Amino acid sequence: MNNKIKNKHIPVMLEQIVEFIPKDKKINVIDATFGGGGYSHSILKLCKVNKLVAIDRDPISKIFAKDLENKYQQKFNLVNGCFSDIDKLIEKSLSNKNNLLKFDIIIFDLGLSSNQLNDSTRGFSFEKDGPLDMRMGNSNILASDIVNKYSQKTIEDIIYNYGEERYAKKIAKRIIEHRKVDFIKTTLDLVKIINKSIPLYNSKKFKINPASRTFQALRIFINDELNELKKALEKSEKLLAPKGKLLVVSFQSLEDKIVKDCFNHKSGKQWRSSRHYPELKHEGPITLKLITKKPLRPKTKELDINPRSRSAKLRVAEKLCL
């Protein structure tokens, strides 16, 4: 692992997130998606932290945690693993005397870090040429496996269900046609296939890169991100102290819907999983209080500095005192 990698990640909506963190008492925090460490660094610097446990499934996070581990030896530690195992990872990271610790703040940033996007060898970016990988941790599936080995129907379903791509059928068909002639080796190979599959792909009507939805779909499928999120939210609630807050920043509609439905369900609010269905009734104990009735969005000054934050949504819920 290259220890000289520069940390280029800019934490999204940091100013809004810090506003929800208590400043008048010592707090325990879980940064469930450490990434480049932007949230952890700011919280340790600005707040009275008793304990901050950071989690990340990407081994590269160890590089960016070193300075914090040295500077805050008694307060901070990083543990590698999937946040769907957040309960086990927290138990593993705490000493015996702290094993019953509850947390005042748990933060999730569900986006890719700039460090991952900027590293062409990871295969996440449709703007850089690199191998079709897209693994965040120890997944056994590569993006190259999907596009070169899976059936046309399976590829179509992945792109449509996880990328909400209207041209999923055309893209899947073109992938199959291409691989009959030549192996699809790199990210830019795939981008060319996608662009040829989408009518008027260079039209001004496209506000996002035509390849973005397909790349999103492959990444989500490979890393099982939606199921990981569902499990993590359920377990996180149990780790919160009374009046502890759960903060989640999402970047696409599938993730945001999971967070929204979870918060609505746990707060006893009636909601529709789709506008085509009747309102769903709450079942089970009410354990959370909605702090943000609607998601917060990045401020204009942040969008100017970090355009990648444009699709971010922040939702916050608080643990009730039962």
C-alpha cells in the first residue's frame, strides 16, 4: 500500500453536520464512513470528544488515519470492515471497560471519496482509464466479470435496478455485441460502449455524464451497498445514546429512499414507498424523532468549491429516551 498517497477528499456538508454536534459536553462518535477522514478530523478539532471510532471497508483508509491515530491516541481509532457489521466492529474496537459505551453521534457519508475516484487503478471513474474493478473492500466480483460474463438480461437488470438507467436494455445489448468481438478491458472501453448506446449522448439535455448511472449501478451491485446500508441503519440505532443523533448523507435516490423510509418507520410517521401505493402504517416501537423533516442540501458556497457535492442530501434523526 502506497503511504505517500495525497488526501484530496473534501468532506461534504461539513458545516451543516457540525451544527448538529453538541459542543457543551464530552461526546462519543462513530464516523461510519471514514474515507479521507474529513469529518473525524473536524470533530476531533472542534468538539469535546471522549471517544471517536472510525469505520471504513477500504484498506486505503489506514493511510489517512495515521496522523489522527498519532495525534489523538486515547480518543481515536480506525477499524476496517463493512459498516453492516457496525455492532461487531465497535465491540472489537472498544476496551472491556468501554464495551457498553453508547454514542452521541453516528455519521454516514454514502458517497465515494475523491481519493477513490481519482485513483484510476480502482476503476470507479468514467473519466479516467483503468481496470474494470470497482471493489471497495473484499468483494469477489469485479466489474469486468459482469460486463464480460453475465447474461444480457442480468446486465440489463443490474443497470436498470441499481442505476435507474432508462437505456439499460440498449446498453446491455451493446455490451453483449461488443464482447463477442473483443474483451471489455477498461473503464474507457465501457464508456465508449455506453455512449454508443444512448441516443444523442452528447446532447445538452444530459446534465450528468451518460456513463454515470451505469457505473453507479455496477459499483452498488459489486459492493452490495443497499443491503449494507439497511443493516447498518438498523444496528446503528441500537448503538445510540438517548438523544443521540444519526446523520446520513446520501448521493442518489436509492440510498436516500432507504434512509427516508427507515427514519419515517422508526419515528412512527406514515409514508408511501411509492406515490402509486397507499400510505404505510407504522408497526413496532417508535424509537427515533425526525430532526430534518426534509433533507438538507449543500449551500451555494460549497457547490462553488466542490461541485461533486451537488447531489448530496443530509437527513438527521434523534434517538428517543424510552
